[in-house]
Amino acid sequence: MPTYLVTGSNRGIGLEFCRQLEARGDQVIAVCRTPSPELEALGVRLEAGIELTAEADLDALQQRLAGQPLDGVILNAGILEANRLEDLDSESLRLQFEVNALAPLRLVAALLPNLQPGSKLALMTSRMGSIDDNSSGSSYGYRMSKVALNMAGRSLAIDLRPRGIAVALLHPGLVRTRMVNFNPQGISPEEAVRGLLARIDALSLATSGSFWHANGEVMPW
């Protein structure tokens, strides 16, 4: 059965990825700092105590996963902090870059020995990382970090193609999670992940490097 590694797995979209993957019979490796009771209740393999921005933790995770083939890696961990032009916070900007853009790229590099021809990478990005779609401005740290993640995803698709590894950049839509204060206009995590898994399942080398909405719409760069 396929084995998927999911980051940011303790709540929200990451938790729902773990739930739906486990329910369909896939093996799940859930990576997080501190597992929630809901995640622990799933009975999936937990790799806890991992801070993805820390070199030592990446090294530890690499050692724990030595020899473990991965069919899919879902790079879901991320943060959103408000940054307006009038009150820019340099530390907040740096942190969002570190978590949203640098950490996923460094994790992929650490997991290269675990990937094989046919493996898939799914980068959870956002339409807020679309330059063409930006009509509301602000949110500087989040927008800029997601643009950087999109560029990393495109480069990964090119660099990993010779290895037979496909890469998807995925926007989940507006989802009712803590990140957006459970915005009532959002869709449920269950609905979002159903769409996201459909995109991952359909991913191939022919479509590698594309930017999709969970509903299948191709997103503008």
C-alpha cells in the first residue's frame, strides 16, 4: 500500500489529509511538533517533536526515516500572520519565509533518499501566492512566502523530472480552519482534502509543476 508523509498534521487540513489517507488504506507518517488528541486517535505513525525550521530536527527526521520509501509527501505546514505596510514586522516576515518557503524545500532535500520513480510531492500553497491574482494587496509576509514556494515548486518539478518524481502546487481554497479564524464562508477541511487528494491522485510527470485549485481549476501565476 502507498505510504504518505504529511507535515503540519496535528490539525486542520493536515489532520484531514491523515484521516482520509488512513481511511482509504494508505500508510500515513504524520510529522508535527506536538500531536493533537485527534491525530493520536487516528493510530497513524507519528513523528513528533519535529520543528521543520531546525536543522537538527530535519537531521533527526532523516535518520528516523532511513530506508522508508515514500510514495507521497504532502508539504502542508505553514503559518499566516498579518503584515500591513503601516506596521511591518521584520521578524514576522522572516518567520513566514522560513516556515512557508524554506522549510518545505529543505525537507524535500532531506527526503530525497526516500523518494523513488513514481513518488509525488504536493506543496500546499495559496492563491495569495499568485501575482496575477493579487487584487487586494497587504499580507506581505504570507503572499511573498507563497510566491517563493511556488517558484521552489516549479524548480523542483524540473529538477526531479529525471528521477520520475512529480510535483503539484495546490491551493486548497478558503477552508474553515484556525489559520483563517474558522471563516464561515470557507469550505470544510473534508471537502477541501477530497479535492486535493483528487489532484494528487491524478498528478503525473506530464502535469508536474502545475498550480491547481483543489476543485481542479488551473491557477494563474
